[in-house]
Amino acid sequence: QVQLVESGGGLVQSGESLRLSCAASGSIFSPYGMGWFREVPGKERELVAMITTQGSTSYGDSVKGRFAISREGSRSTVYLQMNSLKPEDTAVYYCKLVTARPTVYWGQGTQVIVSS
């Protein structure tokens, strides 16, 4: 069974930084990519950033130039460095793992609150 454990959320002021981590464990067959989505009440879950096992990255338009996704060499942990945070970045951030089958796994979510 695959588990995704997120950490690093919290309360910060506008302009500050946070780093989120997501560690995957379990039997992961043919992983394709990992990344982050975020959700606020009343809106659809949206892409923040994804990174494939080959290292290709993609970002949501609202975070380009401010956020950076990376992974450790084992490919089982991804990080999201969030700089210049804005109040509109306030959301629950979910880690996502996609395999080549494809199968999708989600973490439990971590809250990020940015005060103005």
C-alpha cells in the first residue's frame, strides 16, 4: 500500500517562504511523477507543481517564478519551495503521486495560511 506523508505547512506572513515535503512509501510500481495540488473551499483542486521521474517540471501559472519543485535522488521524496508567498496562496496543499499504469495516490493534505 502506498502512503504519502506531507509536512511543512503552517502560518506565515505575506512575502515569507515555506518548504513543503512529501515522502512516499510502500510498493510503488512504475512511478511517473509526483507533485502538489492545492484546494480552497468552493474551488476545484488546482495544479501547483509536478515533477516526473525524468526531472521534467510543470507549474501552475499563478506560482511560476515563485515556487520550485525538486526531488531527492531516490525519487521517493519531493519538495516544494514556496517563496514570496501571497494571501491567495492560502490553501490545503495535497501531494500527488502518479504511476505509469496510471494509478493516482493523494496525501492527506497540509494547510498553508498566508496572512497579509
